[in-house]
Amino acid sequence: MIIGINARHLIHERLEGIGWYSYEVLQRLVNLMPNQEFIFFYDRKTPFLIKQNNVRNIVLSPPARHPILFKLWFNYILPKAFNKHKIDLFFSPDGFVSLKTKTIQIGVIHDLNFEHYPEDLPEYILKFYKKYMPLFTNKGHEIITVSNFSKNDIVAKYNVNAKKIQVIYNGGNNIFKPFSKDKVNKFLKEKNQKPYFLYIGSLHKRKNIERMLQSFQLFNKDSIWDFIIIGKDMWKGQLKLDGLLKNVKFLGRKSGSELAAWMASSTALVYVSYFEGFGLPVLEGMMAGVPVISGNLTSLPEVGGNAVIYVDPFNKESIKNGMLEAISSYSKYRKLGLEQATRFSWDQSAKEVSKILLKYT
């Protein structure tokens, strides 16, 4: 079998969200399925991140980063490539599929945030998602999603047969491990850094960045703590942070051991998004052995279980109180989080994806 892969999000040094999902699942998938040939279709030139004997990497221009180009790439360029390379099955980690092919397609729909909070997206992107995500869901032979919350949401919003949708949880990157107290102190000294709370992720409106920082300012009246933000803007100019940046530091993108060290040395991870299909940073914070302050909505309680500090993401006092609890109960949530994190594994995720793909061989 020749399997085509949507590799648009495998961009070197720019992995976020779906990019990390793609990387973690696909690097394992090609090893789990050595007798299958994989063709990774990129939409731009980039160093290829996954190289195996059974993988070919192909760039199909133009870069598909606008709704007009989405339609061109998926409905015209990809079908031609499917025919040329005799693709038997297409796997799409971002849920976009071609509406102009009879090739078997399996998409991963992570969440339907735009259906609930349309104001969080630029209008031109929103129109595309509102029109085409139901069509993609209908066109796919099977749909994978990352939580029971998302499955139920897709079924309800798009009137899809629940049997068509398979839940496969995300895993966490094994770089995230707990630090000893001495190692944390050494890191803080090396960075000339006072104790800090941490947010990791894109600076997207639904991540609730503004309210998160408003809560931090209420908490940090004596300026004892810093707030570190690791990530980049999803849409330029979307956030209004004037007056909220006292003791706040933006570090941009980080990866590998440096990212893991910032996580493990934090006082707590704060992730008070009000809509998530999974919420990967919550899992990675637990893996790093730090308390996690999480929103109490959508999929997040499914991931955190009883191991995180839940807050109302729309209530600044609730978020502030979550920070106080993280300080006073650090050891408790460290232990609970490390236990809860063992329930999730990228190895298991990839095995479950491979079982679905192999049904079509």
C-alpha cells in the first residue's frame, strides 16, 4: 500500500499544535508499518523532519496558507499527485481532505473551536472552516479525534454517525521530566531568574492570554514572581496586552531540552484556555512534575483527571486562587500529575492510528 501524508505542518523549527502531533505520530507510524510506502506531501521547501527507507518527501507548490490556496492544493494539486504516485490511502493530521478524489482518506479533527467561538478567528479563515469542515468530515472514510469531548462535539454539530469517529488520545514528549529542587535552583541561578509561572503555546485568543495575565497581576501585587510566556502569535494583533506586562517575559519559541528545563523549573504551568480538543501542555506539565492550573471546560478535565488545579477560565479571581493553590500544594500536585501522565503515550497513539490505516490494506 502507498500512503499519502498531509505534511503541511511539519515545518522545521516551527512546530506548534498540529505540527507536533504530526511529528510525534508520523515518525512512529513509518516505523510501525515498514512494509508500507509513505509519500509525505509538503506545501513548501523545508528540511524534512522524517526520513526512513519507506518514506519519500515531495514538495507540491504553492504554499497552502490561505483559503483560496487551501482549495487549490487539496482539490486540484493533491488529486493529480495521488494519481501520479498511485496513492491508495491519504492520512491528514489537520483534518483537511480532498473533495475531488475517490482515494480513501482519513482525517484527524482536533476540535471545533470555531463553531463555538467564531470571533476567535479572522473572518476569511472562519468562513472557510464553517463551510468546509462539515464537508471534510463527511468525505473522510473515518475520522480520528483526540478526546471523547471532541468526538461528542463533532457528532452533535455535524450529525455524524459516532461509529465513524475514533478517539485516540495524544501523548507527551519524553523530554518533559521532573527536576530535583537542586536542579531547579541551579537553573534559576543560571538564568538570573526569580520564581515564575509559565505558559507554553501559541498566543491565540482562545488560549485566554489576556485574562490569564490580568489574574497574574492580581496575584503578583508584590512583584515576587515572574510570568514566562513561550510561544508565538497565531494571528498578529489579536491580543490587547497593554497594562498587563509587568513582570511578564516573552521568550518566543523554545524546543528540546531548553523548553523542558523551563517547564520543569517553573512554579506551575498555567493553561486556562476556554476551548481545547485535548490540551497537550496540560499533559506535558504533569510529565514535568509541576502543578498545572487548567481551565475546567471542554476536554481539559478528561486529560487532567484529578491531578490538576481547575479554575473557571472566565473568572480572574478563580485563576488567581489557582496560583495560590499551586504554591501551597506543590508536592501534592507534583505527585498526582506524574501518576496521571502515565495514562498517555505517543507510542500507543501511533499504534492505534496504524491499526486504522491497516484496515484498508
